[in-house]
Amino acid sequence: MRTDEVTQAITGVLSPHLGESMAYAAVCAQVQKLKVGRTIRPQEVDALLARLAAGLNVFVGPTTSAGAVEGARKAVSALEHQP
Amino acid sequence: MKGFPGGARGALAVTAFFVLCCLVRALAPQGAPYLRLLSAHAIVAGGSVLKLSLLAASALWSFLARDRLEPGHPARRCWGLLSLSFAGLFSGQLSLAPSQLAYGTEAFPSPADVFYLAGTVLLVVAIARFLRVHRQAELVPDPHFHRALVSFAVVALVVAVPVLWPIALAPAPPLERAINVAYPALDLVALVPLAMLLRLTRRMGGTVGRVWSFLLAGCVAFATADVLFASFSDPALHPVDPVLHASYVLSYGLWATGTRLQLDLIGARRAASSAAEA
């Protein structure tokens, strides 16, 4: 999968919680920390979502955080099944 | 106010109404007929009831927000400290309430100041802990954190001298002067982590950004009210000044709104995820 597409998909899901600008910055920051290239592997997606869940948890609690990350996982999964 | 829970809408509505009444009272020409409705006693007594209600709501909602986070959650203690801080301010207001309601006056200094000072110290500690916890969340890296911290500390020190100096030199008994200096001094200490927290959350939007906008705006209004309170040379003017009461009610109203929104953020999502699981 292309990293920029995954970034956009996750940003879209996190935006209602953090706002679009902050959500995009947060996803990009975690992508950089994981040293992900132009394409992203499924294990890297898992690691990325785990980091985002941990960060979001501080602001919104574990339940909301887990719900948001589950939504992000579905959005990324939908990308995989696109023709 | 789309998407605001009932409690937050109610807190905002009563706050806006009271602030409007205070502004009318402050700006109306002497002898205006409607001033009879907005007498000094009415402002003090109405403000007293409103402050008690908003502080009780803030303390309760922040405690519930703490309670909904599992033990060991990094923000749990922060919400607990914030709740204690609001409870301290509530106790101070409660001890002033009888004289405010009966006579429209308040003693200064009084035992209420012990609660107010304790509440303000707890507020500073809570803000500092929130800053640490939010930073440790590492959602977005902040390479200039320490430089910004030093800059804000220097600004606070520079502002402290012209703000605190005239208050410290005002002709008043030593205890009164010490308390008058303590409030804005504590607020200036609070402004450093507060400014850092604002810096950290300024780019936030969405539901989280909304919560923090209200909470931090409440802190700014509270600091402004404390400086106004300490700047009056004649303490006899404290009870009747509508701008002072409006500033405090505004800060308590913003806190109540922010804490209610945070509770909704945690609670509503929990319900939503339970429904999804079902």
C-alpha cells in the first residue's frame, strides 16, 4: 500500500477527534518515527495504529481511542480491497 | 452549539446571561430605570449562586471524567487534581455565600481565602501535570519545548514586576496585601504551563480541541479575574464590581463546559463502542 494513501485514510478517521491539521501532523510524525518509506507493510500499519492509539488514549480515554483506531483499521483495510 | 450535551449548553447559557447582566450594570448610565433590577445586591447574590453551581458542576464532571479512566491511566490523576481544585474553589465560594446572599457583601481577608489559595495551587499542579502527560503522549514531536518553556518563564517574570509591585506597595494591612499578591503570583506561575499547554494544543481541532479551548480559556479568565481582584485598592469595592464577578463566572462557566464536554467525549464513545460490539 502507498504510505500517503494510508496517511490520508487514517487522518480522515482521526479528524473528528483531533481536527484535520493535528490528525495529519500526528500520523505523519508517527510514520516518520517508524521510518516508513513510500510503501507501507501490514506490520508497519499495525505499529502505526498502536502508536496513534497510545497517544490518543491520553486525551480521550481507552474506549474512544480503541474505537477510533478500529475505524482507522477498517479505512486502511478498505484501501487494500480497492481495485 | 451543535453537538454540545445539555449540561454544557446550560452552563454556557447561564454564564452568557450573567456576563451580559454585569456588562449592562457596568456600562449603564447612572439612574437608568433597569438598574433597579440589576442592583449591586442582585449581582452579588445571583453571581454567588451561579459560581457555586458552576464550580460544583465542574468538580463533579471532572471527577466523573477521572473515574471513567482506568487506574494507571496517565491522565486519571490530572483530572482528579482538577476536580480537587474546583472543589477547593467551591468551598471558598461556599464560605462567602451566606454574607453575599444576605447582605451583598463579603469579608476580605476571610477563611474563604484558605480554600481559594489551596484551589489555585491545585489548579497550577493540575495544569503542570496535564502538560507533562500530553507531552509524553508524543502524538506530535515538539523539538522546541525547552526553548519555549524558558521564554514563557522569562515573560512571566517580566510581567510579574509591574503587576505585583503596585499591589505589594498598596496601603493595606500585611495579611491582606500578602493574599492580594499571592493570587496573581500563583496565576503568573500557572501561566507558564498554561501557555505551554496552549502551544501544544493550539493546532488541535475536533472534540479534543474543543475541550481544551474551553478549559484553557477558563484559566485565562480566572487569571484575569484574580489580577482585577488584587488591583482594587479598596477591598470594599470587591463585592459590587460587576466586571470582577463577570470574569469569575465566565471562567467557572468555561470550566464547567469543558469538563462536561470531556465527560461526553469519554462516555459517549464508550456507549458507541458497546453498541458496535453488540
